[in-house]
Amino acid sequence: MNDLEYDELTDQMLLAVEDGIEQQELDLDYESNGGLLAITFPDRSKIIINKQPPLQQLWVATKFNGHHFEWRDGQWIDNRTGTEFWQLLNDAASKQAGVSVVLGPQ
């Protein structure tokens, strides 16, 4: 993957997460700035998603752990656990919100 493809894929992913947040009926706030997306939950905990262009990765920091995702076979996959991005994000957001949260495809 070249740098342009990486930027397009990660920008699409960040926009999809923003769209997912806006679809929720929960009190989730978010702030997006230069390849970083911060989601704030009612208890003030956060999930931070940010682009890592030199590594062509997408990093996610939750209240519980940090994850580094790489593009493999058409999906963002955690390079440590093998978990797909949306699965991890939905699970982490649900844990932090204390209720079921679906920000993207399951």
C-alpha cells in the first residue's frame, strides 16, 4: 500500500467512526483533529484513535489497553491479538459506556 492509499483508508475509517458516534443515542462526544479522533464517554473516559503514517498503522487507545492495527486482506487487524478493528472498537466502547454500543459493522 502506498502513502496515498493509506491516507484514504484511514480517513474513511475515522469518518465512519464519527458517523457511528452520531447515530448513537448515548451522550458520546468526539473531537477530530489532524488524524486523531478522541471519543469521550459519560464517565469522562476516552477512546483515542489515531493515524500512524510512518508505520501505516491505525492505533487505538482504550481505558483498558492499546492496540496497533495493520491493513490485512481488506481489514484493519490488531497486530497483537488478531482482532478486527470494528469488533474491538464496539467491544471497548460498550465496556466504557456500560451499555451496548455499535459504532460500526459487527
